[in-house]
Amino acid sequence: MAAAVERTDELVREYLLFRGFTATLKQLDVEIKADKEKGFRVDKIVEQLQQYVQSYDLTALRDYWSYLERRLFSRLEDVYRPTVNKLKISLYRYYLVHTVQTSRNDKTQEFFLKQSSELQNQAEWKEWFVLPFIPNPESNPTFSTYFSRQWADTFIVSLHNFLSVLFHFLPVPVILNFDEECQRSNFLQEENEALRQKLFALQAEYYRMKKDEPQQQQEEEELIVHHKLPSYVTNMDRLGDSELDMTCSQRSTAHSLQTRGGFLSSLLPQGKKGPSRVTQTAGTSSVQAGAPLVGKKEQPNHQSSKGKEVTSSCKEAKSPFGGLTATESSSLQQRQRRLQDHGKERKELLSKATSQAQTTERKLEVLSTETETPLEPHTEQMETRTKTFGSTLDTGGIRQEQPFIVLSQEEYGEHHSSIMHCRVDCSGRRVASLDVDGVIKVWSFNPIMQTKASSISKSPLLSLEWATKRDRLLLLGSGVGTVRLYDTEAKKNLCEISIDEDMPRILSLACSPSGASFVCSAAASGLVSHLDPVAPDSGGKGTNQVPGKLLLWDTKTMKQQLQFSLEPEPIAINCTAFNHNGNLLVTGAADGIIRLFDMQQHECAMSWQAHDGEVYSVEFSYDENAVYSIGEDGKFIQWNIHKSGSKVSEYGLPRDATGPFVLSGYSGYKQVQVPHGRLFAFDSEGNYMLTCSSSGGVIYKLSSNEKVLESCLSLGGHRAPVVTVDWCTAMDCGTCLTASMDGKIKLTTLLAQKS
């Protein structure tokens, strides 16, 4: 709703300016600046209340809450009155706790003096009047709960959720529905475009199958006719309709002449008997007429059968004269009836064959429409290997509760090209993002989303990392062999060091938790750039043997301390990660090997072959007894660091979670990006993992007992593939960052459901 209000205000400003109502426009700006509802932005309202608490302005705090009650809470039903009253009591207690924690006893006493008339008759405040006179209230059982950080965070989140739900169901004027209608219209246009593209593909496939259909239909018809004719018909005369009628008429004429002029037959010689000629003619015509319907392989059999018939008719001609006429007349009548019966039967069979061929044609048409391959991404082949968490019923028939609640999702859209890195600092207050054009943005998201610093690099940048102790500093690795130290508050480069001219690509940077040093991975120039219009070969192990170095640098002096030994040969290190105290360093390389370094001895403690192809991303587990990795082979594997190469679990991930990432454009253009940033991140307790996908982040539940990952929540919100993720756990409300190839970064705030 807040976004709709902001856009509507802009439209009203534009309209007033167009009409020349400058005085009204000035008055509108004045009232918007003094707006107590803050444009219906929940974060702004909560921030205003916290500001009054921190400044000990009790009068302003009471007035602001009274305004909210008159303007917003009064519209609620009576059933929600107790909830509003509880929030008010919690707000006053929040104020009192702040005054005690900051040792402002005068403000505590002032609160009870001003509010005593209102609170003395309320049972909830009966025990609170002794608060100013207790020396250590935080240790008192009555008040200890309210002095915990957990209670304060729970109150702020509850107030935030209450206002969010209230604004969501608040009746809005017609003009605010305009924004919703525009979004719905845009969504329908995008859906129509996708369906149109799918229709074009289906039509093209249908025309292709329609073109090949006549030949298939002819072959199908021949097979049907061949297999449906009975065996005795196959051995009979195969006459066409015209030949059958002509032969029947000839035989009927010959029979009539024979019966009318019997004395002529007695005068004719034996060799010139009419019936034998008729039989020979029939035999000859049958051989000629049988050719169009039967293949060449059947012709010798038919000819031999016809020859037998001619021979048998000649043998009958040698019988005595008296028996010849009677026998011939009866045989001709039987022959004629048989031919007529066979003709009718053949017509019926041919008509059935035609109807079956038409039925086959219709089946082929239906089949051609049903077997069209839908235009779906490659990830659907792998999604069948994951279980949807909460969508299935357990044995008791009760639906499982989702582990997270999405409080909000905001978008940072200052980038205009594909994101490479997106990282939250240690305090969880700021985010640094880097795109393929070398644009660096440092921005905050709490309480509002605001850009703090922006810089454009002349040389290409490949890596990014926050400094740990001075979290205002950024380490930036370039593609020309340099590392810069950038001050995000002063908005300038503090220093720039040259690593190695022969190893110009700085692939990975990792700062030690102590802040005293950082590791730098330098590699030689590769054949595949970070953004290429042609997809690289997925290949197997050993296809990307790019030489590289792993160096340790001092953060204060910005001087190299040592170079790590990489066995069996120097190789490009793609990803690096420290454990919580900086004593261990894990790396993933282009040769598919994971190496674990002891940072006290500065040597490789163990290494093992982890993936077929490159290792894209590695992280320590929550208890730091294992290492997780994602590789070019599309596998997500958990390794036991106490046993070298011991695999705890292995899962297959969709292609859009591991890369290379593909963004399709018009006219067959494809933009391909190999992984650079973090591909997965864990929650605060290490039980859930956030990964990339084609439309947003996906959260999986990690369980060693399951053979497949359980998909708990799909964050969504993206129109392009997500290429890097991060999970900020500095606050109780976890914040997930998902960055995509269209330059958009989604910030999703989650609330964990405690069991």
C-alpha cells in the first residue's frame, strides 16, 4: 500500500503542475512532510515511535499514539480493542525500560507523575510503580523479562506486523486502486506474451507434423488393409470394382448363350469349348487386376493359384459331352455367386479400412497437439527430486507448519546490469552490491532503503568483500591484477595495491574475522569471461585448468605476508571462506579440489577431490564440523572436515541453482553468466539454506536423514535468474538478499516460527 500511495502522490503532483495549481502543490508538499501516517509506511511509523522513546519525549509519544488511535485504530472492530490496549501498554513499558537502561531516573519518575492518574486503576501497572525505587530492576524476577533484548525485538516485530495487517485490509479510495490495476494489467500482458510464444511454438510443431502426416497415413492405411483382409480373400482373385462388374457381365452373357444354344456346343470341337475360354480370360484378368492392390512379393503365389484354376478347368473340359453342359452351367452359377459375394465383402472391407484410416488420422492430429514439448526451463527435471515442505500431510493428517513467515519483500533497483556480488556487512546494517559494468552501490535497508555511496570503476571488477573490524571499508578485486580499499563513508579509495601482473584476475577475497589480514585469490587470464553471449562448455573435471595463486595480505600495512602452497599444481581458487575465529580457511578451486588451510601454521591441512569440474561456492557449517560445497556438476555436498574426503550427504540441485546462468532474449540471443558470488547461505542456526533459482531464492531444510532436500519456501519476485544470495542473521528477523541478472535485488524479511 505504501508504494501505491507514493506513486499516487507523484501523479497528483504531476497533475497539479500540469494544471498550474502551484499554490496547491506547495501546500500538498508541506502537508506530506508533516504527514503523521508517513505515507502508510509501517517502518516509518515504528521508527517515529522509537525516535520519541530514545529522545525521552513522553508528550510527543502520547500524542502520536492518540493520533493513531483516532485515525486508524478507531476503524477496527471491538474484538481488536484488547490487542490495541496491549500494544499501548507494551509501548509505555518499552519507554520505561529505555529510561532505566540509560540511567535517566528523572524521566522514569516523570512518566509516573504524568501517567499516574491514567494508570493507577489498571491491574497491569500495579507492580510497576515501584520501578524507580528498585536498584537493579533488570535482575528482579518481575521486570527481568522486559529488560531482555528478545522482548524488545518481539514487541517491535509485533507492532510492525499489526500495522502491516491493518494497512493491508484498510479500505482505500478508488484512486489508489489505479496502481493495483496497472500491476494486474502488466502481469496479464506478460502472461499473454508468454502464452503467445508458446502458441507459436505449438503451431510450428503442428505444421511440421502435418507435413509428415500424408506419408504416415498412407503407410498406416496400407498396413490396415494388409492385416484386416481375411486369409481366404488374400488367395482369391483381387479384382477392382470395374473389373469385377465387367467379368460378372461377361460370365452372365456366356452362360445365357450356353443355355440357349445347347446344340451348338455339341457341334463344336473339344478344344474350342466356350467355358474354357471364359475361365482362361478370368484367370488372365485376375492376374492383371491383382497387381495394383498387392505387393510384388505376393504376385508369384497369385499367378500359381490362377494357373491351377486354368488347369482344373481344362481337366473338366475332357469330361463327356452330356455331363459337360450341366457341370459347366452349375459351376458358372456358383462362380458368379461367389464373385458377387466376394465383391460385396471386399467393398465392406475397403469401407472399414477407409474409416479406420480416418480414425487414425484424427488420432495423429490429437497426438500431435498433445506431444508438443512445452517451453519450460531445465530446472523442472531436477525439481522432482525435492519435496515441497508443508504441502504434504503427515500420518496424522495435519499439515506441517511453515518454518518462516514472509513479513515483507522490497526491491533495490539502482543497478542496470547483471549483479555479480551482493553482501551484507557484519553489523547487518548495510549492503554492498557490484554489477558486471563495474558499478558499486552501498545501501542500507533499515529502517528505509537508501543508497549511501555509489562508485563506478574504470577497470572491470570481479570480487568484493567487507572488512570485518572497520565495517565501513570494502575490498574490491579487479580484472587487471589490483585490489582496492574503498571507504564507503568518505566515498573514496584509500589505497590500491598491485597483486601480480601475470595473474590479473582477482577471483576471490576473504577477510579474517580478526580483521588483521585477508586472503586474495589471483588467476591468469581465462578463455571464458564472466559474461558471454555463448554458453561455456559444462565439461568435466580438468577442463578449466587455469593457473593461480592464493596470497595472504596484511590489512593495516597492505603488504603481502606469504603465498600458500597449492598442491598438486598452482590452480585458480574460485571461492574462499573463514571459520568463526579465522583459524581455518576453506577454498574451492577450478580443478574441483577443496583445500582446508591451517591459518596458524599457514599450510594446507587436507585436500580432496570434491566435484567433477569447478567448485563454485564453499561455506563452513554452523557447528564448523563440516563444509558445504556447490560445484559445476550441479551437486550440493556436505563434507566431514575431520576425515579428509568423507562425504556426509550429497544432493542434486536444479541447474538454475548452480549455474552457469542463462537469460534468454529476443531473436535467440542468450546472455550467460558463470557464478562469481555466493550461491548459498545459511540461517542463524544452520538448519536452513538459501539458494538461487530462475525466479527467486529457494529455502531448503538441511537434514542428514533425508535423501533429498526439503523445499520449505520459495521467495520469488524475480523475472530473471538469481545469480547470488546472502542471508543477514545480525537481527532476529532474518533478511534474505537475492540478486538477479536484470540488476534487481530483492530484500525479503522473514520471521522464524519457533517450535
